[in-house]
Amino acid sequence: MNLKFDKTQSKDYEYRVYLDDIEVGKANDNWGGPEREFFAFFNEKIFEVSENYKIGDFFKENLYAFSISLNFEKFINLKWSDKKITSLSFEIDDKIIFNIVPDFVKWNKPYSIINFIEKLSSVLIPYGFLIDFKDDDNFLNEGFYISSNLNLDKNIKEEYERFLSIVDIEVKNIFENPNLIDVESIINKFSFPQETRQACEQYLIYFSKFLEDYGIEITSVLESKNEDTFFSIKPKNSKEALSNIRDLLSFYLSLPDIQNLEITVKDYNDVSVQQLMSNIYHLKSQLFLAHSIVESKNATIESLKFSNFQKQIYIEQNLKNEEKTLDGLVTIQEFEYGSFKFNLPEIFRRLKRKFIK
């Protein structure tokens, strides 16, 4: 790669940027310290000139980060932002960051910009996108930003269009369906192998009953779109913390992977626990059958670990809380799953099935 920075005569800190002897933008220095000097501002010429280069190639040069001009005519659903301040940047820590500063004069929706951002955040989570604020106290001037991991093996145009296309489409969906503005819900995306999809989706459906037995009433919707499964959850009681439901869903998804679970729950005789175990057995049997038929090594219950709020990680034992069962022969302990720590004994103690005559 032949990337050059030529100092301009007008400003001490400004440079013209050339890639393979073609001018592709400007740059400022002293952004990243002595090791990474330049922050580049590329124009649309960069797409054509860099077609044969990977994003990772640019960060082998003296670049801390670079931004790209936005095509608001192509991504028309983003026109409500302030075009002069809104920016898209690629950073050396493998992040793509879209800083959006709303143009409040153009905002004419029946809902607030904050409610819109909260909804946009929930629908972007399944793609691995996160929304945050640079400065909560200075939202009017700095707006908010959407971030995602970069694929360093792609070229700039591929990642640029992938990222902005997703944001543009989801913004359009919200604008065209104002009833979607419901911030009191959770949306999860799962990618199940086709041969085990039905069994995994049945297990997800039972989560509503699991929560009801735990004492939380929800409404849930399971939708299949292309090869993905979207599972949305909304508590009937608006005071119920969504974080509690997320934690319980993480626990619920981890249950089929806990070794010797049937021994652990042996002393819990409530019908709610027994039916939960029945659903876990059914899931495992369906997965085993699918594996036997297709001889697939990848179609396992590991698929259930893919959710929008945690990475896949093995269960780690933690000895801070325990309960004796089977006359003291078995000890139930707390365990950690990803960034969550579950009090397994207490959860099973709370599961109760209420019978109505």
C-alpha cells in the first residue's frame, strides 16, 4: 500500500492524503500520539482506490483512525441527522463508530428522540451493534453513537455499506411502524441450525411458563425471519426490571448444558421444576435425534448460548452459595455464566406452580 501524507501550506496540522498517488482526502496529525499520528478524512474516492486493500492494511500505516463522507442520498432514512456534524469512523481498536447528532428542527415524529434511540438500540442489538452517548449532559451538541466490530479482512466500501445499510433499514422500519416504539421489551436474535431449529424454538417458547412459575408474567413473540429466530419479551407489569428478565433468560438458556442437572433438582418436587426438566429432556432428545440423522457435529445446544447480551463461555463453579440435597450427598452451588452469576438453589426454591380450580 502506498499511503502518503503531504503537508498543506494553509494549516500547520493539515495534510493531503494520497493512496497510490490519487488524492483521497485530508488528515490531521497528533491524534494518536507518537506511534499513531494521523486521523484521516477520506472522501468517496477512497472506495474505488482502496477496492483491493483490506481495512487491516490501513492500520499497518501511520493511522490512528479514519472517517468517510456520508452519502445521505443513498441512506435517505438518516437525513434527520445534522449532516455537518454526523460522522462515520473506522478506528484502530477494530471498531466502526457512527456518531449521530440529530437535527432537532427536522425531527417531526410523534415520539421523542430519546424513545426512538432506545427502540433503535433494542433492534440493533441482534446485529452486534451498541448505542451509547459520548456525554449524557451534552446530548444536544454531541448526540449519540452506534458502534460495531470491524471486519479487518473486508475493504472499506464493504464495511461502510454493510454497517450503514443495517442502520438505515432499521430506522426505516421504526419510522414506518410507530407502534414499534415500545421500550419496555427485550428482543433476542438466535441462529439455529435448520435441523434443530424447531426443537430450540419450542424450548424458547416455554420460557414464558418458566417465568410465570418464577413469579414474573410476560408476553412473548417468536418470529422466524430468513435463517434467524427473533424472540421478543415484554413484562406485563411495567415495574418489572428488564435486567432481571435478561438474567433469567441467560440462566434458562444455560440449563441444558449443566452436567448432572437431574441430580441437582432431585429434591425439588414442585411440578414446575419437573416440567422444566421435562422440557430440557425433550430438547436434548430432539438434538440427539437430529445429530444421529444428519451426523452433524455443529448442531448442538451450544446454539442456545448465542444471545444479544453475552458471549459464549463455559460455566464456572463458584462456592459462595450452596445447598445440600440427597441427605447431604450432593451440594448445589452458585455458578457463573458469562458475566452473570446465578444462585441456582434459590432459583429452584422460587419456582412454584399455582393450580387454579
